[in-house]
Amino acid sequence: MGEPRYDARVFEPSGSSTVVVGMPRAKARDVYHSLLRASWWWTLAIIVASFLLANLGFAVLYLLSDGIANARPGSLADAFFFSVETMGTVGYGELYPKTPFAHLLMVAEVLCSLLFIATVTGLVFAKFSRPTARILFSRWALVTKMDGGPVLMFRVANARGNLVVAGEFQLVLIRTEKTKEGQTIYRMHDLPLTRPRVPTLTRTYLALHRIEEHSPLYGATPESIVRDEVQLVVALTGIDGTTSQTIYAGHDYLPEEVRFGVRFADMLSELPDGRLRADYTKFHELVPLP
């Protein structure tokens, strides 16, 4: 038996599909970008955990120094809440520092608090202002017929409902090929679309590549795309009509996600008053060719 195949997606959010060795990475420098890419729930959880751990660390130092006036002897809770009052700069009540060392800890904690608040504020602002796209790609890419000739097609839709203007698509085929020297490499081939640019992306868009003699997909079969480890990579760039910022989205199709001899189900219909009705429950639905 041959070695098992492991397909690495190009647009893998976590990057876990590819095992990288030999490249030095400064993990501390990547924390900011990792938090920008992370979900809001994960980011907020890290912020809360960092705040609690920082206060717990200072609380232990306050407790060991016995430098808090009116605190119960050996009470970690009193030390923790005193640390929260210090980091939050809410002012002291019954608890206050009583020794020079406790005052030094207080100064250090206030400085850490300023840095923490500035960092969190910048991170939250960056996440709010970072343009994101909610672009929906069809689950399948199809090799089928249209207007009497073979084509490759896939569907794209704007799930946010706002305008994406000046949209531009790029489609690339990646497959394994042997060079004249016998070396196996992954080679990229551009697949020109019949209409790579769209003025606005509001409804669904059907992207088409005509499979002609010069196309890398000419003569392709379900068996050949598996053998050649074919991967289709789609990239979309455009301008968000609400924020006027550049957005991008991408998707890739592995060999098992390319279907032959079928077409997409019709999802647009006309209502009695003349308006169009888009049924997104049929966005991924396939039907046999007539």
C-alpha cells in the first residue's frame, strides 16, 4: 500500500495542516497577530485570565511581605482584592500599603496596569476596526457543461448582505508534476475566469472557467485529479461598501470536493410582484445534468 495522503489546505485558519520545521519563530512576537485572528470569545477569555493571574501574582507578593494595613493575617482574598483595587486605580478604603516594600509593589503594579490597559485598548480597537468579509463559497467545485462546452464552476455569495464593490477573483490550480529532471514538484497554473471582476457582489456569483485545449483541466477525470493531487485555490479581493476598506476572502477545493457531471440547483426565482427570491438552502445543492 502507498503512503496515506494528507491534503494541506492553503486557507487553513490555524495553519495546522502543514508541519513546519527548521524555521525560527518568535512566539512572543506572534501573540498580537494570533489574538487579532482569534475569535472574540477566545480573546476576551485570554484578557480576563491575564488580569486575574496578574492580580493573583501581586497578591501573593503582598501576602508574603505582610504590607497591607487592616488585612486579615494570612488572607489571600484580602491581598487579591487589594491588588485589584491597585491595578484598577479605584482608590483605597480600609486596606492600604503600610510598608516601604508594599509601596514599591504598588508602584510596580500601577505601571503594569497602565501597560495592560493600553495593550488591551489597542487590541480591542484593532479587532473592531479590522475589516472582515463574510463570503460564502460553495461546498463543491463542478466540472460540468454550460453552453455546450465543458466548464469549471463554483458559487460565491456575500453572507453579510452589504455591498462589496470592485470585487476581483483569482483562480489557481495546484498539482503535482514531474520536471524533466524527474523531480516531483507542486506547480501552480492560473485558470482564467470568464469574468474575473464584478462591480458589486450582492447576490450570488457563478464563477466560470472554460475548459479548452490550453486549460490545465483539459481531459481531467475524477481519477486524474486524485492522482495529481489537484487543489483549486480561489482568492477574492474587494472594497467593503460600508467601511471603504479593502477586504479579502479565500477558499480551496481538494480533489474530493470537485464533482463531475452535475450542476448547481436553481436558487433564484421570481416572486409575483417581480422581485427576485434567493433560496440559500439550495446554495450547495447539486442536481444531475439533464
